[in-house]
Amino acid sequence: MSMNNSSTGLTLNIPISIYGSLALINGNISTTSTNLLTIENGVSSISSVSDNSFVNGPMRKIGNQAFTFPVGKNDRYRPIAITSPGSNTDQYTAEYFYADPDLLHSVSNMDVSLNNINRCEYWTLSKVGGASNPFVALSWNTNSCGVSTVSDLRVVRWNALANKWSDMGNGSATGSATAGTVLASSNSSIFNVYTLGSIGSSNVLPIELSSFNAKYENNIVHVWWETMSEINNDYFTIERSTDGFSFEKVGIVQGAGNSTIQNDYTFDDVNPYSGVSFYRLIQTDYNGKFEVFDPVSVKSKGAIVDFEVLSVAPNPFSDQLKVQYSIQEEANLVFELYSLSGNLIVHKDVRASRGSATFEFDQITDIPSGVYIIKILSEGAVLYSNKVIKN
């Protein structure tokens, strides 16, 4: 198979498997957890991969070959690799995300050997079948967050049992501060979320956003946020949405450039949406690199129903996921679960009575590991939208 169409790429509407060769020349192959691209046993490499052509979404590798997953997002080819599994029936699924892993798991929780965690990107890697535990290798380039000392880099994995990022070591590293790969020196029987870490402070890796909030008051939505450190921070973009998916720009606030002290920022939306809306922050560096932070919800006086989510647990989840909520009047609610690519996984209609209650998602035991989005709606309006992760 050869992918060579830079104008539109290819979006899979069915799952496909590659038994021979795959050349990614121009244009991306966009996949979902349902419409998956699978590389079968015997295929050990993909040719011609670059920022111009990669797999945008999850993909699977079956077999006992060492393999580099040609994944990426946002015009960024960012591979993740595994060493040779032990069986030709072993299966692994990987996906890349150009987003802050702190939105899923706090980067403040990490092994004592680590100094900091990458705040620009992360990968998900899940073992779908088999018993072997290969070593994982991650990549970086100029789109990554400030690599300067390659020897200090570490592969890190989120350890859900210990509730922290685990240091998987640096068994070997190739390349320079501009681009390269690092192979973990230890492996694990559990595969989850991976990113780069550093044992020293020279690899700066983030802008550290300590808080982001929005509040409706006197027909104005007040947005405020706080950073604890900034590196090459040009400006922030404030965006808003009615559904938590499609956003529009409403303002820009200049950043502090380089800073190691706390900085406080504010922005007022004087013409906000009525009802429930969502606000998010995008931080852009001087070189054009940007980071998108998760949205927060705001409820105006015109909101269709007085509704509040009390908890979403467990997160990460495996075979059960419960939402505790409070509502001040009877209403028809819709609970939905989406993949990050927008594929609807679960849809449930609920007639909610006044007071507190719990909704439990079903049909989730067999869905693939990865990041998902919960949406709660009433009369077509989105009341809540947020991310969860499946182990």
C-alpha cells in the first residue's frame, strides 16, 4: 500500500490490515479505534514516513518484530517504538497526542529520580494480546519541549497503582538536542501512557500552568490563569465553545517570555454565550509551537438546567466508570462517551430526578485502552465535557 495524497489524505471507514509493505509518502492515514490500521506479522518497518505523512490516530502491530509505530498529530510525525516481542501473535496498539499529559495525570507526582516531565506530548501504548514485555523507545525533535541534555532524558510511564510517573530509564539514546530517540532501560508488564522525562533541570520540557478558571458574573465571563514558569512564551489564545469540541477564538493575551516566577493572567469575555459554555487556553511559543490545555465549563443564568458533576471515577478506568452528579430539577439527560477522534462509543438517555444520583457507563469493558471524552447533555445543550482514560 502506498499513501500519496497530500491534499486530503485517507480516512478509514473500515479497519484494514497490511500484510506486505506500506509507504507513507504524502498525506496522513486517519484512523479510529473502530476503523483501525493493523500491521500484520512479518512487516517490520514502514517506509518514507515524515511530518508530511503518518498515521493520525491509533494503529496496531501484530507479530514478533521490533517495530516503530509511524504515528503523529498536528503535522508532527512523532514515533514510538518497541523491541521484539516474544511471539508472532503478540499485539500492541499505539497513538500519539500533541497535548499536555498533566491533563490526564499530574506531572507533580513522579519518581524521586526525576526532575521534570514533558508537558508538550504523550503516547498511549497498550498490550492487546500476548505475554511478552518489550522495551519502549520514544522520540523527540524541535517540536518537543526544550531538550538540551540528551543523557538526562528518560522514558517515563504513568504508574496507576503508585499514582505517579515511573522512571523507565535511559538504556541508550541517539541523536542530538534537535532530534533523536531514547530507549528505556527497564520494561513493564503494564502498558499505559508514556512521555519523556528528565533527571536534570537542563531539559526544561514545559510551560508550567498551575491553574485555569472561568466564572460567569454580571453578564461577563471572567477567565483567569496562573503559571509558575515560562520558557519562550509568546502569547495565550482564549477560545470558547458551546459543545466542548468546536472552539472559536475570543482573545489573545501576551505571555511573559521567559520567567521562573509566578505570573497571573486575566481575560474578560463581555459577550458570552448563554447557558453552558466551555473555555480553553492555547499557549504559543516564539517559534510557533503551541500547547492546548483542557477546557473548563461555565454556566450562565440562562443555563437550561442547574447541573453539577460531583465526581467521575475511577479515572483511569478499566471495567466500570461512574459519574456522580447533582441536579436541581427533573430533566432529560444524555450521557455519551466518545473516542478522541469523535467516534461515539456509548449513548444513554436518562430521566433525572431532583437531587444527587450516579450514572454508570456500561459496554466499556472491551473498548481499547486510550483517552476518551465524556459528554453530558440536556435538550441538546452540553452540560459537561471532559477527558477520561481507559487502562
